[in-house]
Amino acid sequence: MSISIDKENTAELHNLAVLPDYRHKGYGKSLLDYCEKKAKEMGCNKIKIEIIEESKILKDWYLKNGFIHLFKKKFEHLPFTVGFMEKNI
């Protein structure tokens, strides 16, 4: 995972991933909590993320963790639709 800060001082969460054998054991939530803590320390009050829209499990997980779905967009160069989500922290 990584975090970047955009021009509006919003944290952008990238590449949060857990190996398949370790999923559904709380590691993803721990990583997300750590990202939120670091984003707050950097003065951010919002986190944005882009996901594979078709991944219902992933989308539902972010919704369960307080993110709201903003919109989705299809890019010609990608074989999937990108979902845009954010969370106030």
C-alpha cells in the first residue's frame, strides 16, 4: 500500500493488498486503519481510493469500512470499470 497527497490535501490510497491466504483475517482492516492514522497525521481529512468496480467483495468491504461510492468510469485502456470511493476521516 501507499498514500499520496493531492492538491486538495486529500490522501489517495494506492495498492492496498493482502495475499489471498491471509485475507479475511483482519490484516486489510489493520492496513486501512494505519493509512487513516498516517493521513490524519499529514493533515488530511479525507481518503480517496479507486477500485475495480466489478469486484463486489472489494467494493462491499470498503463500504463496510466507511467509504462511500462516488461514481464509476470506463477507461478504454483498461479491461474493467474503475470505481471511485472516498471516506471522511
